[in-house]
Amino acid sequence: MTPRKNESPRLVIKFTHSDADALAASLVTEANFSNNDGAIEIIETADSMVDLRARWNTLMRGLIACEQALDITEVRE
């Protein structure tokens, strides 16, 4: 991904998840996103690729932590 001159780097993440509402709730303070019927789309821009990479890392750590918390609290039979 090479941005054009005078264009900020942009990241778009799209995924589906069975607990999309919970994952979306974990993103409220982290990113601009939409959640439509279990499909989450996150769009991030930054001033540089270094900043965009940092945003990616932060988002992924938050989503992983949320998914792990959901796994721990899942009712086991």
C-alpha cells in the first residue's frame, strides 16, 4: 500500500464474527467502525505508515483481548 503524494495512509479491516456486537463495543473508544449484521468494518487513516502500523497493533490487541474475554466467559456444557 503506497499512498499517493499528499494522501494519508489508509487501512480498511473487514471481518465477521459470531459475537460482533461485543467486539464492536470494544472498539467504541478505539476506532471509527460500522457493524452491520455481524460484519464489522474499521477504517483508519494516519499521518504516516508508522502511525498506521501503531493503530493496527492497538486495534488488534484490543480485538484479541475482547475475544479471549468472550471465550473465558462462555457458558461451558
